[in-house]
Amino acid sequence: MERIYLDHAATTPLAPEVRAAMEPFWSAEFGNPSSRHALGVRAARALELAREQVAQLLGVDGTQVVFTSGGTEANNLAVLGLARARAKRGRHVLIGPTEHPCVRDAARALLEEGFELETLRLDARGGLDLEHALSRLRPDTVLVAQMLVNNEFGTLYPVARLARLVRANAPQACVHVDAVQALGKVEVSLGELGAHSLALSAHKFHGPKGAGALVLERGLRPRPLVFGGDQEQGLRSGTENVAGLVGLGCAAALVAERLPRARANFAACRAELARELPRLAGAELLEPAGSEGVVPAIGSLLLPGPPAEVWQHHLEARGVFTSVGSACQAKKGGLSPALLALGLDEARAKRVLRLSFARETSPAEVRAGVEALCALAAELRAYA
């Protein structure tokens, strides 16, 4: 059976160039980058090359890149570390209405330390309500966390405008951006966003799992979460995952090289989805564009009939892989806060199926996915 993988927002396959770059560090080049012999020096040099590759992609200096185990740790380090570092200035935290659980739950953990937490809201078009955000900024606001690209329906949020509002009206606050779903889909620059910090994860753009980074404004130091060996400028102790981080660096370099082609391919895939979807009676492509538009690499469908999870498992039996919300939210169970924030009631939120594309996904695969949906719809109607 031919496999059609349309769940690239959950994870992407490892690029062949990334695998080749990592391979020596699984075998002959096994040195600890903190060791002062030749094997260690070569490992350290490989780490610094990877750091420069990430820095170049995001328009920063290598000293601003702190390696982590992935997006979850990077977001935790930013939310917890920056809030704690500024606790003497205030204890008010704002987070976006559709944040990933690793941001949302980290912010909730601050409540036990005496912080106050508020959630921003969406406007009528599904974008970030900037007027509401401005009204919630206070002299004691120390952190504003807002994702750049929504991982469930692809909305591109106006982070640069939000950051300008925060810097002008709450200069004591840091702006943190979860850019995990943005890398490889849109151009990302810490300086152009105006943010203080930014999180990324390699496996979302054809790198390995278990490798990520927190990129910081020059001079900014969150409180560390992991202590011990003073690696990563003392912000993230522990022997670095050299092979994984080499893969992260290589994947970042490939993004810089291939982004224009990838964006054109995403647009072609989404256009094919919009063109073919009317064949499925009662299905709707959700497009909460807001003011910045939708990233075409992610398309969420509101399906007729049974819950999306039923469609998902039947599609898998046909060799078509999709998802119901984000992979992390699926593991936690319950309804997606992002879909509820969009204004969907509980019944409709359960009927949303996500399709997501990579730079190698073809429109023909998207068309085959819709054909499988149509065939399945007929079976489900007969069964009902």
C-alpha cells in the first residue's frame, strides 16, 4: 500500500543531507565537546558550526543561540526562566489564546509561585486581537508569550506589531515567540520580529528529534532550569547532543537555501486542497486568516458526520496519515483550546482534521488524500 503522509506539522522526515551530516557523530566522532583532546575539540567545532548555521538563519550572532533538547524545553526555559528573572519587576504574565501546551502549562506552573496569568484573545477573523492585548499590558507585566504560526490551522500572527506595542507600553516585559511551526514555512528573524526570545525545534523542518534552540536578544539571561556543567553559557547544563545539534544546524542551512521553493510548493498543495475539497459534501476548509494571512503548509478541515478521530483512523487504514489537532494535544486528550478560542463549539471542534505539508509533498498526494476522504465518506454514510 502506498503511504501518503500529510502530518508534517507533527514531524517531518529527516532530510538525506541532514542524515549524512549527523552520521560521523554516531560513530567515529563520538567525543564530548567539553573534553580538551582532539576528539572533544572536533565535537566542539561541529557544535559551533551548527550554532552559526542557526544564527545565520535567524539573523543573530552565534552567542545568542542556546541549544536545548527541542521546542518544549526551549519554550519552558523562556517562559519560566524569563518570568523568574524579572520577578522583582512584576508578576503579571500574558500568553496567546492558542499556545502550544508547553507554553500554556509552563505559564500555569508560574501561578504556584505567585504570578498572575491572563490569556489574550482572537478577533472576529481569527487573528490576534491587538487592541485587547494593549488593554491588558500593565506596569507589572514581565512576559508576553505569543506563537508566530498556529500549529493547528496555520494562522500567521502579527508578532512584530505585538512586540512594538509591548516595548512601547510595557518596556519591563519580555516578548517570547514560539516559532516552532514557523521555521521552514516563513522567513523568521528575531530582529525583524522585535521579540526578546524565540524557540525552535529541528524535527519540524527535516532535522532530528531531540534538538532545538532558544534564541535570545543580546544580553538577555533567563534563569536556567538545568544546572550542573555550565554548558550553553550556563543556561542549559548537560553534555550536548552533538549529532542531533549538527543535524539541527544542517537543517537550518537547508531552510535558508530552499525556503522559496518550499513556500511555492505549500501554496500549490493548499490550492489543490481547496480545489478538490468541494467533492466532499459538507466539508469546510478553516481559514482563520486574521490580518497576516494563513501559512499554506497547514490546512484544517471541518468534516461532516462523525468525529475527526474516526476519519483519521479509517484514513490510516487506507495509507493516508493525518492528525486531529496537534500531536502533543492528542496525547494529553481533551478538546483543543486553539479550536475553542476560534469560536467552535464542542461538537464542531471534535470534527476538525488537520492536513499538513512538507516542501516535498506533491499536489498529487493532496489530491489522493481528498479522494480517500470522499471514498471514506461514502462508506461512513452507508454504515450510518
